[in-house]
Amino acid sequence: MRVMVIVKATPGSEAGTLPSPELLAEMGAFNEELAKAGILLMGDGLKASKHGARVRFSGTRRSVTDGPFAETKELVAGFWLWQVQSMEEAIEWVKRCPNPMPGEDSDIEVRPMFEAEDFV
């Protein structure tokens, strides 16, 4: 099964605080473990929401709101796409991940992706 592993934004990530060299090294090593295990499909960090935009759909109308966005706990700071055998396996891998936001409480969400057979 494929899962999206979502690193939630924090006040620090939204302020544009960049990862330390130590965290980059730890995350690099973790990504290497994921790749060696055949789990990692892709992943990356995202710039703060002040660099983004939202497009709202209301019927046939479209409206654009430029960032930043206020609700930090709902924003995404980064993601991975993994191929795993189960949600339990994905959760075990997440528990091995370095804290993506040292010095702050942080959350990582795991969500299964739809597969073709889900629509049959």
C-alpha cells in the first residue's frame, strides 16, 4: 500500500526557520534507510505558506488567496510517499524518524492513498 506521510507545520517552520546541519544529516540518514528498505517513493520539504497560494472553488467561480495562512496546525511543512505493507509498518517507520522540528512539538500524519482497486 502507498501512504503519504505528512509533516505538519509549526510556528518555527512557518517563520522560515531552516533545519540545522545536524537535522539535515539525521534526515538524510533516515531517508537512506527508507530507500534501502525499498519504502521511499519520494519526499521533500515545503517552503512556508507565505510563499504559497490557495485557490477556492465555489461552483464555477475561482478565487485566489495568497499566503501566509493563519492556521499553522493545519499546514504542511513536508511529505514523503512510501510503499509499505501496512499502516502499522508505516507508523513504525515514522516512530524512527528524527523529530522534524527540534525544540518544538511536532506532528507527522500518515494517510493511506487510494489505489485503483479501491474504485472497483
